[in-house]
Amino acid sequence: MFRMLHRYRTIVFAVLVVSATLGPMYGQRFGRFFIRQNEPPPDSEFVFARWQYSSGSGGWSHDYPDAEEHINQIMKEATGIHLEHTSYRIVPMSSEEIFDYPFGYISEPGMMWLTEEEVRHFRQFVDRGGFVMLDDFDGSQQFEVMRDNIERVFPDRPMVRLDDTHKILHTYYDINTIYVESPYEVGGRAVFYGINNDKGDLSVIICFNNDIGDFWEWIDQPQYALKPSAEGLKLGINFVVYAMTH
């Protein structure tokens, strides 16, 4: 019995030592959360930058990293963009690193409240030619929170509802409609909004009453219906190609 107890303690100790050694290699503390930070390949033409805002309860990390890895893998196989499934990174909105990548992704904007520095960086990012996707939020209360933040970033630019005539539907795939139903019940119809930059090009797309990233996360599982899952992937690739060409 004492021999078994000693063996058990030895195994536990070994696990703790390995965890303490490997932890800093694979993880990074973001606020109260310990989430694996990724280092994309240095020769990637595109890096999926997930923006981390300082408020909320960690909603910025939802679907990470499966959503990134899956959309990147599909993009690698379907387009001529040179990237790997690991071409993604978490980028704090308060960091100057936000300007290193042309595409920013915000999860759960209905649960965030941006600091003045985050507002300033968001605006500068768009003014420098960046493209931002807001995703994974629903309901009137979360919509108002999102709108309050967006109006702080863009007090001089309207948020407009997008329709099936927008050219973002034809940047890579020809998509008949921008409407993609939510992967789960949200109590309302999915709606897409946009904000243009000074040149008149779309610079922010807002996926309300929807969770496109959830389609990406579960594309390798029979979690959701095939048709909206495929549409979610096509839209995501169109968003990225649009961001890189406008």
C-alpha cells in the first residue's frame, strides 16, 4: 500500500513539473484567463487577429482556437492565399500590435465596454485601412451595448444595414444572399450591418443575431446543418479577401 501511495505521489509530482515547464510555452494569461497564445508562421500572407478587449467575462475568446484553425485551413485549400491553419494570433486592443494585421475579429461585442485607448486604436486601425468583423451576439440589450461602443469609435459614420447587392458577396465566392441563419435559436432574424471608411469601402461588418465563428468552430463535426455551415465559411473567406483587396 505504501509503495502504491509513493508511486501515485511520484506520478502527480511528475505531472506538475511537466505542466510548470510547458505551461509558459503554450499559454499566456489574458486578464483572469489562461489561454494558449499562438505564434503564426512568419511567412504567412494573412494572420487572423482575434482582438482581446479588457472588459467582460472572456467572451472575446469564444470559439478560440478551433474557429481560427478551421477557417484558415479552408482558406488555404480554397484560395491562393499563403497561410497555415496556425496563422492566427490573440491581439489586445490596447496594444500597438493591433496595427500589424489587416483583419481584426471581435467576439461577443454585446458584452464589452471599450476603454478610451481601445476606442482610439479601433478608430486608428480602420483609418489606416483595416477591416473588423464583429460576431457572436444577439438580442436587443446586446445590440445596444454594441451600438454604444461603435458610436464612440465612429461618431461621424452611420451604421447601415447590408443587403444582397453588396460587392463583398462577390470578392471570392459568388454568394446570392448575405443572410445566413444563426447556428442556434437567438429569438430573432440574423442581420448584417456595416460601416464604411473614408473611401466608401466597407471597413466594419457586424453579424447581429448570429455566430458565424461557431459555424467555423464546428465545421468538422455534425453540429449544425450543412448549408448554413458552408455559407458561413464562404462569407468568412469573402470577408478576408475583401479586407486584403480594399
